Amino acid sequence: MRDLLIRDVLALTQAAVCPQAAIAVRDGEIAYIGPEADLPPAYAGLPVYEGRGRIAMPGLVNAHTHAAMTLLRGYADDLALHEWLTQMIFPAEARLTDEDVYFGTMLACAEMIRSGTTCFADMYFFMDATARAVAESGMRASLSVGMGSGAGDVDGGRAKLAGALDFCSRWNGQAGGRITTMLAPHAPYTCSTTFIEDVARAARASGLGIHTHVSETAREVTEIVTEYGKSPVEHFEALGVFDVPTLAAHCVAVSERDIDIMAAHGVRVAHNPGSNMKLASGVAPVVDMLAKGIAVGLGTDGAASNNNLDMIEEMRLATLLQKVSTGDPTAMPAAECLTMATMGGARCLGLEQLIGSLEVGKRADLILVDHSLPHMEPFLASRATSHMVYASSSSDVSSVIIDGSVVMDERRLTTIDETAILAEARRRAAVLVE
Ligand SMILES: [Zn+2]
């Protein structure tokens, strides 16, 4: 059923807060949104989905994660990025199988749907398994095979790139159009210049975007400057990465000049405040990036460095972190933060024409949030945005609709056998890190 009529709901649209709204969905597309009193008669006969006591808002877009890393949640805490990655994560990941990635991603999808995320950008290994999980769960995703290739690994790099291009050609537009794809050179410190140039050339030739990690820590910047005489942003610009739409995760240790370069090339940034704080990587200058017109989305990063995929928590972390780091309590107001977690993410994934806001003609990716709870009172329409960012919890998300399909109905997942997935994920995680 991808036709429905949500009645008597408080809708958060780009332009306004609309109490007593109706949202008509036909064939997965928003056909009407506005006052219920003005609902065109043509939509009155659609199957009704009760919205009373609920906020309707665009589904949250997780602009950067590694979904299957849910299996490594809590495995390696309280370490700096370099030690965390090289001593703990890389060795555990070397033992991963495609079935591990499938179950880890299904676990992630269950967690993301429960917390109001409808779409995510993922970079990992065994991405066929990830794509299978996305298709089955009903979620929307931009998927990319994470690739690293050192200077002495020319043939290996070419094989990885060929494999990634093959993945893109097989999965782009699949699952009813819910899956899109990108190329993902992991980071400037895990990829040689030759390899990065090859990836950028292939992306240009095949019309694909690039998803990568950039300037996550000061240590990374020092290493890249020492090796190439350029900052990671300057290095990527020189190698042609930014000639295609690029989604750059982190951008913590960036200079004014780096920000100017990113703005000039339309680089999109995935901000991951929870992961950046936990690894003590630093604070991305998000306020400065937004001021220069850069599209910034919000991401959780993987569950091994966050340690959850809760975008509502991430919104609160993002705004509080900007306020405390700039010493300015007016930095990143609630509305700007909510836009970053929805429309900002859609722009990061190049999906701003399809999702990211509740508008006629867009796909029906939306969530209903219970506002009849003690921590949401006093509830006034004018405070809905503030409550979503500063007061709500992910457990307030009551229903989730993706592409017009109800994937969570009053806290019950409709596409995922949660009991089975949780048990299998736990069993596999135990084997992985033993
Ligand atoms: Zn990452």
C-alpha cells in the first residue's frame, strides 16, 4: 500500500508549521500537503493513517555511516582515531564476511528506522550484502564500496575500482529507485595519488559522485602536508576529486582556504559530531561552512565510534557542540539543525529533488513523532521545531514511511524480523571479536 492519507497531523514543512494538516500520498509520492480543511476531494478516499497527536516531518537522512559496524559496537572505546582504526577496527574488519555485513546492516536498518532515519549514505565492504539489506528493509540509501590502495598496489587498486564500478552499475536505481551509488576512496591517507586520480577519472566518465573522508584529524592534515605539501582538501582538489559531486565526511581540521576551496567546488560535507567528540578528533567549523554556502548534512558515522545511529541525538550534539565551541548560544538554531539533518543530508546525497522536505511532488519519506509525552509539553505548534531538536527522543518516533510504504507502524517494524536479526547479529559479533 503506497497510497495513504495522514489526517489531523502537525506538519513541519520547509516553509511553515502547519497544524491540523493532511498529507496525501499517491504511489509513494506526496500529492497534497496543507490544511486538512483544504484537502482536494480527489484525495479524500485514500486509506486513512491517523496523525492525531503526532508531528509529521521529513525522514532524517544519515549522511555518513558504515552500517554493518553495528557488529563492532562497544568493541573498542576510549581510543584516539589512529589507534582505534589500526589496532582494533582494521584487524576485526579483516575477519568480516558478506553474511556478517548483511546481518550488521539489517541490525542498523532496524535501529535507524526506529529512530526516524529513512535514508543513509554508506561506505563499507561486501556492499552487495548491504544493498540486499537496504532492499529488504525498505530503506533508501546511497551506497559505495570503500576502497583503499597504497602506492605499491597499482594492480590491486585497479581491481578494487573495477569491482566498485561493477557494483554501481548493478545497483544504481535498484529497489524501486531507493538505491543510488557513489565511488568511495576511503581517505587521503589510505589511497595513493595514482589511485585517487584513477577513481576521480572513473567518476567523471561514469557520472558518479565520490564519498570519502577528509581532514578528520589534525594528525591527518600534518601527515598529508608532510607527504604532499598540501592540505587534504588541496590534495584532493589537485587530483580532480572535486570535479565530480563529492560528499566529504568530517572536515574537522580545515582552514579558511580549505573551506573556500570546498565552497568553490560545491563539495558537500557530512558532519559527525558524536564520532568526532568520542574520538576527540575536534570540532568541524560548521557555522563557517554554512555561512559560505556549503551543503552540510549530519551523520552518525559507524556504531563503533558513536556508538549509536540515533540522528535525533546527533542533532542535539551538533547544535550544542557549535554553541559551546564558538561561545555563541545563537549558533546553529534549532530550525537550521533540523534542516541540516533532513534537507542538508538530501543535498549531500544529490537527492534534494526527491527527498529532504515535505513538498508536493517529492517521495513520501516521512516520520510521525508522538508529541503527547511529558517531555514534549507544553506542546505548542510554534515550539514543534525546538522540541524536535532540544527535547525529543528517538523513542518518540511512532511511525516511519519510506517511498509511501509504512516500514514502522506504531513502533512495530513491518519489514524486519527484529527478534531473528538481533539474535543473529549478536551471535556473529561474538565470533568476529573473539
Ligand atoms: Zn566514516
